[in-house]
Amino acid sequence: MKAKNLPPMFIVNGQEDTDTPAELCARFYSTLCRIKVPAELHIYLKGTHGFTLGFQGHSTVHWTDSFVDWLKDINMIQGK
């Protein structure tokens, strides 16, 4: 797949995730940056695979706020 076909990517991961280790997410993010795909990466100390909206750490629960702010940054949605 060519970089021009890839959408902007928002990547969220927890260091406790053994299904998708944080190191793999960091490598993926690095590749996206190298091929000029707009991307943002958040790796939280707490959180296993699929932590979604569940409480797995004090900072982890704020990932949705970061996601909304990122959507504003890439002009996907409007915001204040």
C-alpha cells in the first residue's frame, strides 16, 4: 500500500498490552512518520489490549480527549 492511500492515524496503546506490544506501535508510528503519513501516538503506562473506556490507569481514561483534540488538529472536526 502506498502512503498516499493511508489515512491519518491515531494510535493508542498501553505498556501492559501483550497482544500488541508498545514497541511494535512505536515502530509502526516511526514508519508512518518516515513515509509522511500524518500520525499521533500515545503509549500509556497502564492499560492492556483493548482498554477502551475502562479504567486501567489515571491517565489512560483521557485517551478519548486526546483523540478528539487530534481530530480538531487535522481538521476532521471543528472545535474551539
